[in-house]
Amino acid sequence: MALVALLSNPHSTGNKSLLPQVRSYCAKNPDIFHYEVEEVGQIARALEMIARVKPKVLVVNGGDGTVQAALTELYHGGHFKGTPPPVAVLPNGKTNLIALDLGASGDPLQALAEILELAKGDLSGHVVARELIALSEGNENARPVIGMFLGGAYLAETILYCRNKIYPLGLPNGISHVIAAFAAIFSVLFGLKADFLPRRSEAIRISLIRDGELKGRFSVLIVTTLEKLLLGGRVRTEGSGHLKLMAVDHRPWVLVRMIVASLAGRLGKRRMEGIHISNGDIIRIDGGRSNVILDGEVFEADSDRPIVLRSTPPVPFLKLAA
């Protein structure tokens, strides 16, 4: 039995420089069972092996794609008898939204050391339940993809712009995100179209089953089960369901109002025209070939092939800040 099982993807961007230190740290700590995969397709086998050592905590060390693949296999694979161990995520990706929501930030090795210390004692005060997002693309026979944060509309185009245009420049992640954000805001405010700016999003329709429908062009679409919705803020949502949804109309002044309210911690405190915030357990997205991104993986919403999001039963996670 191991206290901590660490699942690493050597090919994730953050691990290209960090992994030698991770290997050295694990070699000095026999309470850590370290398993490396060469590709995400090996994660099923990895979790099968990890289940045999019965860890108190499962730690994922990789980018958004690695975390999503691990959550998908953890949910569908049934490798652990009964409830799986609480999951922790090292802050070693490009955005680290899940890690930050769970209180992990800064140095990934320091976060791993903190997780190991927690695993030596009683974890009950640090285990939190989180529902997941199950994404289906209209095929009832296909296995849903599991994640925790979905971005759509112009937000998805901004993420792709950052990934394809800004990250290759080799700038630090924080600076890359700021540049992409300013480019997106500039494009929306002035209605500009250019190769050096994010692509314009198509109009999409969002249906909250039993709770109505939104249709139009949105500059921001977010669906998440994380506590923090946008810009580090916790937003109070209305309605029943575990999926938190926010859609912002594609109007410049509405986008500015949303950004100002987010930075001031007022987003969701009261109703604001053009900003739609709600909860639901089933959300349907369709439109004219509109991109959405679930934890780094791109999907396309089309009128003939809608994307359906459902919440799952809760999964245990380890939160570093109790």
C-alpha cells in the first residue's frame, strides 16, 4: 500500500523541465508510487496498476489533457472498488484551473510535498466533493468525456488563439494569458477582424433543460463544477443543478461590465443585463459550428450534432487549503 500514487505524463509542457526533479523526489520518498505514461491512451492501464497499491491519494501531474483523460478513465473505468481515493492535481499545466480550485498553486514539487504530509494523517478535513461534467456529442453509444471546466463562444476562440498564436512565442504563461485577454477584449470592443486577433465566434443556442433557453451570440460561455467561475471569483448562481453556467451577450459594454464586476468581486451578486448566470443538471449547446473547450480538448457544437452536458455524481478531491 502507498500513501500517494502519482500519475505523470512526461510529454506535458510543464514536465519537460520538472520531471527529473519529480523522479528524484519520488525516489527519496518510498511512500509515493510513481507511474509514468507515454500517452494518454495508457492512463487506463496506469489506473489499473495504481489501484493495486491502494493509495490514500491519487495525484495527477500533467496538463489539461492529462487531467481530463485521468478523470474520464477514473469515472468510467471502475478500477477502484467502491469510492476512488481523493484526487489531487499538481499546478503544472498552462492554466491550472482545477489545481487552483483545490488550493494548489506555485511550485508543483512543494504541492506534492504538502500532499504527502497530509496523506500521513487524517484526510477528512481536506476531502471535498465535486461533481464532474459529462460531455456527449449526440451519440448515445459513445462514452462521455469527463471534465470540470468548459469554455465556449468567444472565450473558446480566445483560448485557441492563446494556444496557437501566443504560447509558441515562449512567453511565461501569465504574460501569454494577459496578451490573449487584451487581444480578445480589443477585438470585441472595436469589432475588428484580423489574423493577429482571435477568430469571431458563431451564434450558439444554450438550453437548460426545464429552465428555459438562451439563443444568440455570446462573447463568453462558461460551464463548470468548480467553485471559482471566472477571474478567481465565486459566483452565486440561480436555479437547481450542479452545473454552473454563465453566458455573456456579445455586446462590448456588457463584456466590460462583466470584467469590471469580476475584478471587483461583484459578479453574480445581483442581476445584470446581458449576463446570464444559472444552474442546471442538463445543458444543451448547438449552433453553426461553434467551438467549445472542455479542459483543453476542443469539441464542435453544430445544429445537427448538439453537445449535451450532464452533471455526474460527486467525486472526492483533495483540497490543500482546508
